[in-house]
Amino acid sequence: MKNLELKQKLKEGNLVLGTLIVSTSPFWPKILKDCSLDFIFIDTEHIAISRETLSWMCRTYSAMGLPPLVRMKSPDKYIATEFLDDGAAGIISPYTETVTQVKELVGATKKRPLKGGRLNQLMAGKKNLEESLNNYINKFNENNLLILNIESKPAVENLDEILEIEGIDAVQIGPHDLTTSLGIPEEYDNPIYLNTIEMVFEKARSKSVGAGIHAWGAPEYQKRLLDLGANMLIHKADALFFRDGLENDLNEIRSLVGEDNVSRGY
């Protein structure tokens, strides 16, 4: 899938599926090649990845037709442009709460290489661009995606204003942070949380903005999230698949061998 195709699917409400990639091993792209993924999620907010490593990951997955969406460590316009230069198909901005933050991110991802005073005037609505320059900038940035993590009560409260800003391709729920901000940490079945994310999904889709969420529960629970209105699902992570598979296999081996043999160091 190409970036523009992913962008269009998000806009139209079509389902797109990805997963979080923690491993930086160059063997990993070979494993993921035939997994029917629509995109790859790479997180630099909670995972230590150098810029050089991130760049080869982005360019490798892009060449495979798996657009890499990279989450920054903060809603920083400078990091956003850096990651796009490094080959990211799209930027995921964590803990984004204000109109000011979003306008800066739109400027960094959808109006580059315009910078400085001209960009500030444009984003403030004080100046328009010449037609030729506007056409150039639109073409220059047509492949870039901007996705906002909605993971706090203030972000939910400001969502109507945020969604009025042109240039947002999707919003993405951060379950752990959002439940914490709502005062119900890790209560993913709590009606307060479920009603909140359903409202976020509905508002996003009403503006033709993708509605995403990162989920690590059973497929039945993830189907429930899709029924609430999500059309972009980040399914678990490679580390979770490895842990669960290893744990299940070792438990089965112990069961087959028997407790007595295990205790004797069989």
C-alpha cells in the first residue's frame, strides 16, 4: 500500500490494520512481508531508537509497501520534519491537546518546506500563498500523513476545535493514557471510557478523519472497538506476540513433561 492509498482509506472510513514494531532487527521486514498488514507503527516515545536506525526502518518498510507511521516523543514540529526527512510516511503526535499544537504540526507536515514568518502568517490565516507556490507545496506534501494521539480529557474537550483544522488525516486513541486522564486507569471496559472513545470516533468520522486506536486485547474486544467506529487498528506489538507465544509454548512443554520431571531438571 502506498501513502496516498492509506490516506484515502482513512478518509473514506475503510478499515486499515497495522501493528507496533519494537524490533530493529534487519531480519524483521522479511518476517512481516506476507502478514497482510496495511501499515507499520514505530514508536519513539517509549522505545529507544536512534535516528539512523529509524531511517533505515522507514525506508525499508516503505519500499515493501508498508507505510511506516512514526510516533514522536512529544508534539514537536521540529521532530516531525526530521522524521519525514528520515522516511516516515506519517507522523503520530503523542498527547496532543491544543489547537496551537495542531496548527504547528500541520505547518510542519503539510506546508513544508515553508518555514518561519511566512509559515506562521499562513497558519494564522493572515496571508495566502501565490497559486504556483501553493500548488508546489501541496504536491511536495501529498504523501505525508498527520495523526494525532487523543489521550487526555483536555484533548477530548478540545476535539471539536481541533477537527476544524485542515490537514489531519486521523486521530488515534491512546488507551492507557486516556483512561488515566479520565480517572479510571486501565479500566478498558468502563462505560466512561467506551462512551468517550465512541464519541471521538464519531466526531472524527463526521469530518472524514480516520479514527484509530492501539489495542492489545483479544480479537473479540478489538472487534468491539471497530463496532464503536474505529477504522484504523494497531494490533498489539511484535514483543507481545513473542512473549505470548513463548509463554504458551513453555507452559505446554512443562505440562507435557510433567511437574516431577521439571522439578528434577529434566
